Amino acid sequence: MKNQKKFKALLFFLGVLVLAGGVFLFLNFKKTRLATNLSSSYFPAPSTPTPSVIDITANWQSCTNEEFGFFIRYPDIFSTGECQVFRLVGKESFAEQAPYIEAVFIFREENPQQLSISEWLKSQEAEQKGEILFPVTDSALKIKEKLISGRTWFSFEESENPPGFPPDGEIYWATLFKDKVFLVGLDNLKFEDYQEIVEKMISTINFLI
């Protein structure tokens, strides 16, 4: 009889311990959760800053060519009075008969049939322009597509003989817009020296036609 009483007392004691432990664990869980919520509310995790992109063209000069129908920005290393020929500042000299300049040129040609760039380059219409000379064989011309500011440009940089214009100019970029072809070339300037800056320039072009 005494043993039964002791056993019941022991069970009661163990029950109290289990109940007390459960209450303790429950209260501790709520306290931890509350602390976590308060911490996230008052001390939010620091966000990773998004690196800012600096637009170097924002402070460039700008010009609009009403005749050719485009707007463009250009850096201070160039000067222009025509908004078509961008002369390298301080690099203009004169040969005996013809001016020798270092410049970026922009041409606009007609493309009434809206041919692809390769078809247009081989068309009689392009050949008859006279001012622009094109490679005789297809193997001499390699056309590489580039996406510059959302517009497809065609680059001839990998060509053995890029399209040229006399006396010392070469065309390295072209793009199609409606029934026009816009060509960008370098006169007496090395492509590898001016590729980056000119591609920044043409990334700012907006067509007005």
C-alpha cells in the first residue's frame, strides 16, 4: 500500500516536471520568436547596394544633322561644324594639294528596296555612289553583328579589306534604318585606337527620319 502511494507521488512529481518543462519551452519559444521579429523590424538586414553605372556620354557635346536625319553625342577630343565629320582636335594638317585630316565620318545612303547589309553592299546602287569603294570578293569582307544600345550594327572590323572611301578612309560600322543605310568610318585613324570611343558615340545616335 505504501509502495503504491510512493509510486503515485512519483508519477505526480514527474507529471509536474513535464508540465513545467513544457510551459518553460513554450514561453522560451515565444520569447525567441518575438525577439527575432523585433530584430528584423527594427534592425533590417543591410541590402547589397546596386553598383551605379556612369554614363560618360552624358556630358558630351551634341549635334543634330537635319539633312541626314540623326542626333549624336561626341567627346571633346573631336570638333564638328557639320555634324557629319568629326575632326580630331589638334590633328588637322594640309598636304600639298588636298587636306589631310584625322576624323570620324558618318554617311547616309539610300536603300529603297530595304536590302540586307550584305545584299546592299553588293548592289549596283551602292557601287554607283562613286564615293564609297567596296571589296571585290565576298571573302574579303567579314560582317559581324553587334548590339549597341539596343540597335543592330554591322561591323567590318574582321575584314581584310573593309569598305573604304578615298583617299585614306575605311568604313567599320553600318546600320539599317527604314530605307536608309548609315555608315560610320575612320579617316587616318586606327580602328584599334578609336573603336571604343566611336562605339560610345554611335550608341547615342537617334534617327529623326
